[in-house]
Amino acid sequence: MELDRRNMCAPGPPTWIAPPAKPTGEALIRAKLAEYRSMCEERDRLILEAKKEGLSEVAIAELSGHSRNTVRSVLKNHGIG
């Protein structure tokens, strides 16, 4: 606990501030999954951009570190194949 120094001149006993609550396991997992989703959206955008610029599926897979199946899946999901 920490002493609330904002009202030191207020009458009465000192006010204490409780430390912020630690996030629960579920909250941490939710935050990580949201971050992962954002990362996947960026991945898809880069794959689509690479294909638009003429790179082959094999080249995109090798450069991105993703499998060819992942690259194909992203392209298929966006109507490119």
C-alpha cells in the first residue's frame, strides 16, 4: 500500500492507495491473442503485397518463414489463387 500524498493537508487519518491489481491469467491470454491477431493481419497484408508485386508463393514462403501452405491459405482466403 502507498500513502496518498495528494491530500496530505486534508483533515482526518491519512488515505492509503491500494496497488493496482495484477491482471488475471485470462486477461493476459486475451491480450496475447489480440496481439497475435494483429500480427496475423500484418502477415496477411505483407503476403498479399508480395504477391501483387510478382513474387511467387515459394519465394514469399522462403522470405517470410511461413510454409507454402500458409501462404496459399492466405492468398485463397483473399480470393487470389
